[in-house]
Amino acid sequence: MIKVYALSTCPWCKKLKQFMKDNEIPCTVVDVDLLQGTDKEAALSEVDKVAGRRAFPITVIDDDVVVMGFKPEEIKEALDGEK
């Protein structure tokens, strides 16, 4: 399972979302800035836990591989390693 934590206004987040779409990589995208209340707090808490800081985008692959920023090659390498 792949989860992308992003901001709706972030240009790097938009590039990452487009990369995932163009490469037909299924993922769940969480636009943290569009959430409210407890949903937003839960997402931010998860970001803090997996990344240790709040920087976007963050890609989490199978709860153990974390790629911070727009790094398509790192994402491809992580996914190739799963096969």
C-alpha cells in the first residue's frame, strides 16, 4: 500500500501526484491542508511519526519505506524492490 501525504497548493506535491498517475502507481493521496479537525490532527501526527518532521510531499510505501520530497527514482527503486 502506498500513501502520499501532500498539500493541495504545493508544486512538488502536484508533480508527485502526476508522476504516480502517469506511471499508473496506485496510491492513496492525503491532502493534509484540506482536512479539518481530528482528521487533520491525525494526518499530521502520522506525518510526524513516519517522517520526523513536517515537509511535503511524503510517500510511505508499506509502512516502512519513506521518501521525502519529489524523488521519482527513489520511489521506483522502492517499488522494484518489492517485486
